[in-house]
Amino acid sequence: MGALFSSQKPMSKEEMETALNKAKEIASSAPAIVFSKTYCGYCNRVKDLLKQLGAAYKVIELDTESDGGDIQSALAQWTGLRTVPNVFIGGKHIGGCDTVLGKHSAGQLVPLLNDAGAIANNSAQL
């Protein structure tokens, strides 16, 4: 497992602004977005759930992106969530694995996905 943040030098204000703008652009680029890391079990749980629900979603694997550490730092500043997965539905921040699974258990996730256009029909009720 890797560290939450690499030992890279601190970002300048301009670098943070660039990373934040990129994160915000990505967060609104699809009905559902999962900022993830390839080796993260919690990320895989969320991705598996979205797949089971038939949701259209986009995954950004931060550990494979050249600027993934910068994007994760920007997400932490923006959302207050320093860990992955970091999930957005309809351009709105939802949270991490526990929040997504909790919304699903409470029957709130499928309506969010429907409203965002991530699920084409209302038949997904896993």
C-alpha cells in the first residue's frame, strides 16, 4: 500500500488552483465519477456496486495519473475527504465508500443515480 500522500514537494498556490480546477472539471464530466486507486479495496467495493446497479460511471485511478497526487490533494482541500474513493454523482460530492454504501442501504443511491442520468431505467434495485 502506498502512503496517502507521496513525499512530493508542497504545491504552490497556482499548482493547487490548477489541480482543483481539473478535479472540478472531472467531477462534472460524467453522471458518476469515482476518484480511486487501483489497489484500494474500498474503491473496488464502490466500483463493483455501481457496476451491479448498471450505472454509467467514470473512474479516475489517481495512482496511475501523472498528477494524481496533486488531484488528491485538491480533492482533500475541496471536499474535506483525504481518502479514496471520493465519489461524485451529478457533479455533487457524495463521499467515500461508507457513505455510498450507506446511501445504497437506505435506498437513496439509485434515485441519485437516476436523477443524474447514470442509470437508464428505474429497475436497478439491488
